[in-house]
Amino acid sequence: MLNDTLPEAQRVLSQVYRQMPAAQKAVIVDDLHEVTRRLFEAGVKARDPEASDEKILDQYMRQTLSRELYEAARSHRDGFRQRLERTAESAHGA
């Protein structure tokens, strides 16, 4: 991993993180995740401007989850979508 931080600066930063409350660390991690997700979405859109939200989500899951977890999530999502479609059809037929 590339590290351009001076050792003293790294030591101070590590000390700050160690003393930081867990809730504050969670906020930082959440913010970093959001930035990463937005960068990923922008990259997909740059390669495929017509990419749907579903396609972006599928690519994100494929790249960030293990194969087994991706397959389970995909299966669950497909099943949920099918149930929603059946519910919508029932509502229109009633």
C-alpha cells in the first residue's frame, strides 16, 4: 500500500483515532463508504451513461461481495422483486 505520510504524522493520526469515540469512527467510515459508492456509480455511468440504478447496484454488489454472498443477495433480490410484481398484479386485478 502506498504511504506518503511522514512517520510522525502517522503516529499522531493513529493516536487521534485510538482516542476517538466509536460513534465518531462509525460516522467517518459511513462517510467514506458513501464517497466510495458515489465514485463507483460515477465510473459506471462514465462507461455506460444509460446504466440503470439496478445495473449499478448489481455491479457494485458483484465487485464488493464474495461470490457466495453476491449470489445469495441476487437471489433474494430477485425473489423480492417477483413478490412485488405479483402483489402489484393482484392489486390491479382486484
